[in-house]
Amino acid sequence: MSSTAAINPQEFRRALGNFATGVTIITTRAEDGSEIGLTCSSFNSVSLNPPLVLWSLENNAKSLPVFLKKPNWAVHVLASDQEALSTRFARRGEDKFSGLDLETGVGDVPLLTGCTARFQCRTAFQYDGGDHTIFVGEVLSFDSSERPPLVFHGGKYAHATRRDAPDTKPRSAYLAGSFGEDFLGYLLGRSHFRFFAQIRPHLAEMQLSDEEFYVLSALTLKRSMTIGELTAGMDGVLDDSCRKSIDALVKRGLAYEVAVVAEAQSPEYQLTEEGRACALKLISASKAVESHVLEAMGEADAPVLKSLLNRLLSVIDPAAAVLWEDRNRRK
């Protein structure tokens, strides 16, 4: 076993980062009445009976004297959609509580809302933990929700999601070497067709093709779009059908070509009032389908699915970002 002197601090920190943790914010109130809070990943349980939890704070932290004196503090286990809140409380030198919806807990401690769980505590013990001070608290009150937790792993935020039972394995096809049940193309393709099949009746009602709906939806992303932006954003999705779809929307009065000043300027297109109303109706129907699907999947898995699909899209179709880019920033 290596001696302590032989351990590289940076490599040690990197190794510790391989242990996935939840993300918490610890809050208390200073003697002058000011609200104190910081992001912490060292939270852990100690005992169920009596109910005890612990966390640690760097000895050079400006808030350490406050926590050493104040007996009451609260631990907030952050939800997966509270990444911005975690980042805010990890910074120094700003009013971290500004504009937040707060509640008041035991000992006048400020409580954050929208968390996965909250533990209101009173310091039971304080220990020297090397370059940290360890606080062990008795839990006086707690509350929890079904919100999925925010996770930190390898120096980055991550998502937590459920896994299938250990004995559940993807089934294989009869013909060796053929696609299995876990083939990405099968999973994405079948999911897309089954998902879009629930939207298609609404398109039929509006007498729109799939391709025209794609372009109509794309035109809602910006005030106006050039034919180049639409073509690039739909590359590999519509290809030659993109221009035909635009012309069809213009012919129906759902979109129109914006007058250009310079002859060399690329034509731009906008939705008409009727086009916006049509788009909003179809998008609302589509989001209703999405809501039903994600509700069936569960609150914890929905953000994970979207995050992974966004990563996949950035890998296999980076040109899709053109639809969202600010044209002026690219100049």
C-alpha cells in the first residue's frame, strides 16, 4: 500500500470523482440575520435511530465560523432540474438567495423549495477531518418528493435513472449476427414511428404532410429563416423535400417570403398569422402526446432520455444546431 506522502493530490481527487454522489445545498442563518448557503457533495447518512446525518466543510471556507456557532442548519438534496441552483451556491461573493422562493425552517433557517428532499438539523457533533470540519447533525424534521435527484460524477453533473432487473437481458434474433433487441437503430426507429403515429391524425386534420409539419415547426424557432438555414437544418431529414414543403406552405398561406433588400441576399421566410395559429395547435397536440409518454416513463427517466438524445443528435447530426443559432452571432 502506498504511503500518504506518495499520493498525488490531483490524481487522488480524480479517483474520488469516480464515486457518484448526490448534490446538496447547506443553509443556515448568521447571527446578523443574513442567509448563508453553499453547495456540498459530502452529505451522508450516519444513523437511523437516532436520525443522524453528516457533511463536511473546508477549513478555509468563509462560512465556517457561522456553522461552528449556529446550531441549526438544513440540507437540501437537489433535484435534477436544479443544476443552475447548485452552480449559484457554489460561487463566492454574490447574493445567492436573491429572487428565490424561500421558506423558514427550525431555528429560522432559510429553506429552498423544489428539492428532492430536505433535512432540518441541529449540530450534534463536530470533528476535525484533516483539511475539513465534519458536522454531524440530528435530524429534527424532513420532507421528500418523487423528483429525480441531481448527480455529480467525474467532475460533471449527471442524471440518475432506474435500471431493468438484473436478470432482464436483451433478446437475440434467431439468425446469428442479425440485429438484437438492443440495436440502437431498432430502438430509435420503432420509437419514432410509434411516437409520431400519435401525432399524424392531427396533421391529417390540418391537411399537412410530415415534411410540411417539420418545416412549419422549424419556422417557429426564429422570427424568420433563410432557405439556406432551413435546408442546412433539415439536411438528412428532408433533403430535396425541404424546398417543396416551403413552397406548399407559401401556397396555402401559412408562410410567406420576406422581401429582401439586396439582390444577393438569401430569401427569408416567416409564418403568417394563420401559419402561427396552425403551428401552435399542432405543437400543443404534440406536447400533449409527449407529456403522456413521459408521465408513463416516470419523472426520473424523462430528463435522462432527453439529455441522452441531445448528446446523440450532437454526434450524428451536428448540423441540426443551425436551426437554433443566432444568425448575427455567426457573422
